[in-house]
Amino acid sequence: MKRTVKTFGVIAIMGIMLTGAYFMGTTKASVVPDGYIDGTSEEFYNNYMDMRNVTDFETYGNGLQLYCNDGNGYYWER
């Protein structure tokens, strides 16, 4: 009798843990962090550059010159 109660208790605790883990995972995944940048928005294309296109760079004191594969160059000064 004690063994049966213990088995049911373990099964119930494991079920509660699995259910809780599932709901925590589904609710946390839908939260958008504050610093999130949408890579498909117009703001992204106007203000950020795709670093995968950079082929070379040079540093100048407090500045950085980036060269892209389409021939464009961008200078950033700190």
C-alpha cells in the first residue's frame, strides 16, 4: 500500500514538473526583449548595415573604414 502511494506521488510530481516546464517554455518564448531589432523592418535597412557583406577594413586612429563586396565604403568615427 505504501509503495503504491509512493509510486502515484512520484508520477504526480513528475507530471506537475513536466507541465510546468512546458508552460514556462511556451510563455517565455513569446516575450520580445527590449533590445530586439527586427531585421525585416524599414528602420533596419535605413540604419544598419549587413556585416556579412564586409570584405575588408582599415583602422585610422579613432575611426574605422569598412569595405563592402558591392564596392561601397563606410567610415565610422568614434
